Amino acid sequence: QAEEELRAAWSQQAEQLCEMGRRELLLRSDLQRAREQLESFKARVMQVCSPPAAGSTGKSVTEQQVIEKVRQISDENQQSQEREKNLQEELSSRLAKHEEVSASIEVLKNSLQKLQ
């Protein structure tokens, strides 16, 4: 009976090892696919960024230049969003003031009509 228990335990451990091996292979495959996708994306970004960034010199653009350009665009986007928010607030304030002035004008018109 002890021998059967040992065989069962060994069999279970062997199955677990096989399953771990399969999982490792899947993870390695997923990792390799992710690396290939990253390299493909990087190549496309470099291809898209190279002609405009290289300008008339015809030199290729480095990864660092692309990264800096992306950071610059991101910063500009954030500044633009902040400016848009400020302009929206200013517009809301001016609209409120306009409505207030319009209401005052109506009160004044009504007062003038009553006086006439």
C-alpha cells in the first residue's frame, strides 16, 4: 500500500511538472510574441518619424530623438488641454456676466417703460 501511495504521489508530481512545463512554454511563447510586437511597433514608429524629423539632411533619426519628440508632443498636448480648460472657464464666466448684464438691462427697460 505504501508503494502504491508513493507511485500515486510520484504520478501526481509528474503531472504537475508536465503542467508547469506546458505553462512555461506558453509564457515563453507569449513573451516572444510580445517582443516581436514591440519590435514591430518600434520599427513602425521609427519609420513614421524618420522622414519628417530627418529634414533635409537625410540622416536617420535615433530612438532617443523619437522619444524626446513624443515627450514634447505629450507636453504640448497637456498644455493645450490646460489652456482649453482655462478658456472654457473664462467663457463660462463671461457668459454668466453677460446673462447678469442682460437681466439688468431688462430691469432697466421695464423701469423706463413704467416711467413713461
